[in-house]
Amino acid sequence: MATDMLTFGLANRPDAPAVVEGSNSFSFRDVHLRANALARYFVGLGISTGDRVALLAKNESQFLEIQVACMRAGVILVPINFRLAEPEVSFILEDCEPSLVMVTPEFDALVTDWSTLLLDEAYESLVANGTDDPLPEIIDSRDCTILYTSGTTGRPKGAVLTNHAMFARINANIFEYQVNPGDLFLQCLPLFHIASNVSYTYTYLGATNIFLKDFHPLAVLDLIEQHKVTTALLVPTMINAIIHQPETARANLESLDKIAYGASPIPPSVLAEAIEKLGCNFLQLYGMTETSAATVLRPEHHDPALKPHLLASAGQVALGMETRIVDEEDLEQPAGEAGEIVCRGEAVMRGYWNRDDASAEALKNGWMHTGDIGYQDEAGFFYVTDRKKDMIVSGGENIYPREVEDVLYEHPDVLEAAVIGVPDEKWGERVHAILVTEEGQMPELADILAFARERLAAYKVPKSGEFMNELPKNATGKILKTELRKRYWDNEERGIA
């Protein structure tokens, strides 16, 4: 596989911008030359095929050239979550043992005892003298990237992607996103995340990436207007924030063809409101770091008027994947029966770095076990009801928080909702709601619970609740229920992760 991510862009649009971030803009030729210079720098340092290079940075304009350089040099890139604390960063570095850590000055203090390369003026001088001379390495089936999971249920694990897995993801994305060379793609998710695959897809087709370093809903609106963005990638909490901005109604979003979203469930009421207010197509991709998209809810399925039930769906099987529902014995379940969602395909990770036992458990019988509970209907649409560990067992009844949260989001005064199980002497666990209200609204908790009681079976209705100014989230905008549960379970004999 000698073709890499820049081949098509170089041949067809060498002077077009490949990446734009703030005032920085690099053409496909720029990225090509800079990546060559960096790859040769790696070789000059004695970094060999299969060695790791870590990267601790936000969505910098250099991110793309670093990934390309690593792939060309046969080096494994390890992008690290920049929101982690120093001990968490140290754990990842000790786990993957990089030969070099590339870091922006703002995060330099998080890296100690490792050889570092700052992304500063010296770095710019280093990559300024790249040449067209081909490198001796070619891109083959070797490992190319390790993406560490968020670690919300324990120590993060490094999902290892081969070049073949990376390009399987890219090729599937070309179809699912319907990418064209003239597209302008707005990347709002951090590139240490699985979302980097989507940026690389647009690069592979010669389209332009616009990187957003720090999310703010007004920044998203500004970039769409300024650059005539055609596609934006967001998570549900970002979409929710955007549609609740007064400025959204006045923004010029005519260029926007589609919004892609994923990473966590979106309440159907929020999705319906976004479709109405933003006036573009929507595309949902369900998957995880280890798999890429396992299912896709395509634009034609986002129809609140004629297909409202599909707004709660994760879609149908994605291109290049096999996805199914299984029981505890890994036996496939019939339509309508709940079980664990599993998938397999070329895009799935090779395994976890240095974690053979965890790899064997996750990839049991050749299928990636997602840890998500769901079912598939007669028409082939998948519905994700919850995470295995998020399920609440109260008085012997299984309660899926997402179902309760979707109802709470329908209340006009609720901006965000998280439902968790908390200790209860009588029931073992009780359903507890944690709410963020719309700005300026101060509803009574009893009124919100009464609203839920009209729409849910009695045993599913929260028995208690509280208001917070904001919910804890990770760098991709996913609500951290682990943090919310800590206050209630830390002193209990039986804990819930």
C-alpha cells in the first residue's frame, strides 16, 4: 500500500488548502513537504519502524503533517488527551514508551522524564526544508496509531490501529459522508479522538479541513459563515449548545450541507429541534475508538415528521462492518430482543497495547464487544438502550437511563439531564436525576418528576434529583457519569464504576 493520505490531493489540488486553523493555512503541497522533513527528522534521531511518537496538543494545524510523517516513517503515532492530569499523561507515556514526545508549549509541564520536541519556532524551522524525494518506507499493514480510550471506567487502554484499519475507516467514511474534493470540513472534536479518522478522510479526497481548537457554539457559527463550511462534526452536547444560542437564528448557514454526530446518544427531542433550527442534513455514526462506525443513521432517516421513531435509532449496519446483537453466550438475538452490540470488520482495532487479556476479552470469538446494550428491529435499525455499566437495577427491575433522560429532555426547562443509580436501602438502587436548566429558568424538581411520571412506567421515574450548574464532561463532550456516581458510591461496600 504505497498510497498515503496526500496522494490524491497532491495530484489534483496541490495548491488548495489542506488544513486551516486560525490564521494558519497549509496547502497539500505544504503538508507533503513538511511531513517529509519531519519523517526524515525521526529517522535521523534513530526512531525505527514500530517505535512510538506521542503527541500532546490541541487541534493544531501541524497535527495532519505529524500523522502523515509517522505513517511514512513507519512510526506509531500516539495522540494524547490534552485534558488529562499529569499522572494520567504519565501513565500513558509509561504504557506506550515513546521515543519522542511532541508537545505544544502550553502542555509542556505535563511531560517529564521524556525526550520532547516543542511545537514552536524551532519546530517550524525543522519542517521548513522538506523535499519531494520519496522515503524508503512504504505504508503497509504495520501498526500506525494508538488511540487511548477515555478511561471513564478505569485506566485508559490503547487501541492499536494498523494502516489497513485506518484506510478501511477512511474508505467507509468516503461513502457514508459522501465526500467531495471541494468540501470544507469543520472538525470540532479533538484529534486525539476517533474523530481524527474523519479529518483524514477529507484529506484523502483532497478536501479542506478546518480545525477548531476550543469549542464554543459562537466559534462554530463564525467558522461556518467565514469558510462556507459544508460539513461539520459535532457531539450531541455541542449540538444542544448551538441550538440554544440566540445567534443561531441569525447565522448564515446556507453553505452547510450536513452535520455529522456521534460519541454519545442524542435525545430525539434535541435532534428534532436541531433539524428544524439548522436546516441541513444530519448523519449519525455509532461506534467507538476500537471500531469506528458500526452503524449509521443516514440523512434520509432523519425525518421528524414521517419517521419520528428513527430519531432514537443508531441506524443500520455501516459499510464494511458486520454488526449484531448477542446474549451472554454470544448467541445472536432475534429482532426486538435486547443484548450486547458486537461488530467486526477491517476497521476494528488489532487489540489493546500491552493488554493481551483485555484484548482477548474485548475481541472474543473475533467480534468486538462494545459493552453497549441494544436491539435491532425488523427493518434492520439498531437502537442503543444504554451502557452495560450504566444500567440501573432497582427492586429487580432493569432500568436504562437513556430512556429516562430522553423524557427529561422533553421538558421545556431542562437543558441537560443525566440519570444514575444511587444507593437505596429498600430497592438496592434508586433512579436519580441530575439536571441543568435553561438559562433563567428555575423549575421545581417535583414538577419535572411529575412530567416524567406522565410519560414513564412508575418504576422508571426518578425517585430523587438535583440541579447542577453544569455536568462534568470529557474532552469530546461526553457526560461523565462516573464522576456523578462517585459522591454516592465511594463509601458503599458495593460500588458501581
